[in-house]
Amino acid sequence: MNLPTAYHYDAPRPAPRLALRLAARRPIRIADAPAVVDSGPVGRPFDLSAAMHTLCTDIAARSPTFAHLDTTRMAFSVIRSRSAVRHGLQARITPLRFPGGELVGRVRRNAYQVQRFTIDGREILYLVSFVLPRFLNREFIDKLVTVFHELYHVSPAFDGDLRRHEGRYSAHSASQKKYDAHMAELVRDYLTREPDPAVYSFLKLSFGQLCRRHGAVVGLHLPRPKLLPVTS
């Protein structure tokens, strides 16, 4: 199977999107969405990709820790969860470069390159994906911590690689508990900087509440980038 080395999306060839709705097979009890939480026009599908782009742009503008982020070169995607359980993968970030921002890297002595993405002429360096409905069914602060968790993985050089910690546990440092506590501190600091509630208030609603209000939750649904062998 020949896979493309790059995906190019623009107005004539838009990026694939996914719409998720409440299952109609059996009714479930969903608390009414608080009227004070503004999530956009009622009856129109809620665009999670657009909302996440706005939120992460605001985080980059307000939080010094994330000032290196260029959200115009990040894509925010949605994935359907494979089961109804509440635990499991909530979100993930996929870098589109190797260490040092290199296009080609070695894995077990073999040379590979990562599939590349361009959207409206901008090359994407990071793909952030959220697992639905699982992610949206967590508590508000947990959802914000998850967002910060994924953003913190971005290299300070913003070169398409991940942030590397010293030692064996390069992704989350030696202590996952300390890493998560640090993310919670960053969330509290962000909220003290008085961001516009309209930027993040959608995270106060569950998947069911968003669907009841908007009919569906939609977003980009990009293929997960694959490593392609480089032949000399």
C-alpha cells in the first residue's frame, strides 16, 4: 500500500471532518446545560476544532510557559472513542518532525520521515487530537488540565518535535504525578489572568449537553501521521 508523503488541504479539497451525535438507540439522562454558559448559536453543530484553536491561541497569549506556541501551525482534531468507558485515552499530541526539527530520522537504524500536512498553505507541525465523547465527559478542570498537558509536550523551540526531559522518562519526566500537578498549577495561573470566559466555557458542558444544544459536535478528523521508510 503506497501512502502519500504529504496531505494538502485547502478550499477545493477541504480537510476531512467528523460529526458525532447522541446515540438514538436508548435515551440517557442529561442535565440541562446552564443558560449562562455560552457555547455559540443554538441548533448549529458545535465545532470543537475551532473552539480548541481559539482556546489554545488564548493560552499562548496569556501564559508565558506557552508563549512559543504558534497555533496557526497546529491542527486540532477529533477521534471517536472505541468504547463507552470513561477511563482511557483522553487526548494525544503527534509531532510531525524528529528531534531537532529534522524531516528524516532513524528508528532502529532505519531512516524514516513523518507524513506531512498542509492546511490552506500552512504546514502543520503538531496534531492535537481529542477522544470523544470521553474527553468532554470529564470535569471542567480535568479537561483544562488535559489541554495544558498536551500543549506542554510541544518543544520550546516549536520545531515539530516534543519537549524532552532528562533521563529515561523523557515525555513526562520521572514523576507523572508531579507532571500533572505542574499542569494544574499552570491552569490556575491561566485562570487568574482573567481570560474571557467565552473562550473556555464550552469545557463546562458535557458531550451530551453540547449535542442537546447544538445537535452535533464536529471537528477536523485527520489521519494519524505515519512513519514512511526513506529509500536511498
